[in-house]
Amino acid sequence: MTTTAPTKRGPYASTLKRRETIVSAVVALVDELGHEGVTTALVSQRSGVSETTVLYHFPSKDHLLVAALSAIEEQRGAESQLDLDDTVIDARAFRSLPNPDAGDPRFRLLSVLKGAAASPEHPAAEYFAVRNARLVDVFARLIEHSQRTGLAHPAADPRITARQVIAVWDGLSQAWVSDPTFDLGAAVEDAIRRLTGQNLMEIQQLLSRAFDPPS
């Protein structure tokens, strides 16, 4: 008789559920009180999980906030179209993006943790390292697809351009919070057009249609 070696089991479903319950409580508290108002005692009260158990899963308030940001961005990513295979990076789409709201507690959480990520020992450092690597992968794929469809210049290096696009988007968004007198969408669109070469590609397409003889 032969036996099959037991396979390794992942975390118990109850443990995952408990972590999800805790994180959901943190997100709700961030929305209500801002990240400043979150405490492990309030998280315990809101989630119905003992404070000892909360700290067992998330050793500090910083770990709780990073987990909350991860959940928020995971939901936002699921609602976006960035992971679809046929998505392209068309600069015109950035003009219609909503302006950041400096008073939005979720935006403040993101901004604060971005700053904290500069400290290697902070839990946000690892989170943003993984996050940034994923964003580069996503935008590089979008740019590659845009190159195949004629929206991005074929000479552009997808990964270098992806990093530049992300940096411009983040930088202009932060600048707009301090100085909302400029048109953020127009500024982002213009920058991405320059980085991806979309302006040149559109001119080439116009010239091609103008001078190609009718079939």
C-alpha cells in the first residue's frame, strides 16, 4: 500500500478571518478618525478581538496602518482596469482622474506612510518596496501594449518610462495638494505624453492618414 505525503496547509481559515476582521476595523477607524486616532484599544473594541490578539497579529500601530493601506489599495486595484491585458496607457485618460483630497483620511494615510517608508526599519518600507515594484511591472506592461497599438513611441524603454510616469504622477499629485491653482489632470497628461512619445505618435498617424493615398 502506498501513502501520499501530507501537503503543507496554509494559515487556518479562522486565523485569516480574524486578521481580515482586524484590518477592516482599522480601515473603518481611519475613515472615521484619521490614522492619528487609531489605537490598538479602539481596534480591539471595534473588531471584537482582544487587544493581545490584535498585537499578536500586528505588533504595533504602524503594522496595523500598513495592513489597512494594503487593504484599501487592494480594493482600489480590483476596481481599476489596470490589470486587463488589453489596457493601454493613453495620456488623455489622466485628465479625468479625480484630484487628490488633502482632507481625505485615506490620502493622508498614504502620504504619511510614504514618508515613513524612508526608514528601513518601518513596516511601510517593505510594503512600498513591493508596491513600487508591482506598479513598475503594471505600467511597463501598459506601455508595451501602447507601443504595439501605436500610442507610445517604440524607442521608449518600458520600465524606465514606467518609473518616470509613476514619479511624475506622484510628484504632481503631492504638489497639487500644496498648490491647487494648476490643472493637475492637464499637467499629468502633458507629462505622460512627453514621456511616452504619444504626441509624436499621434502626429505621425495624422501625417500618415493625410498623405497615404485612399484605397
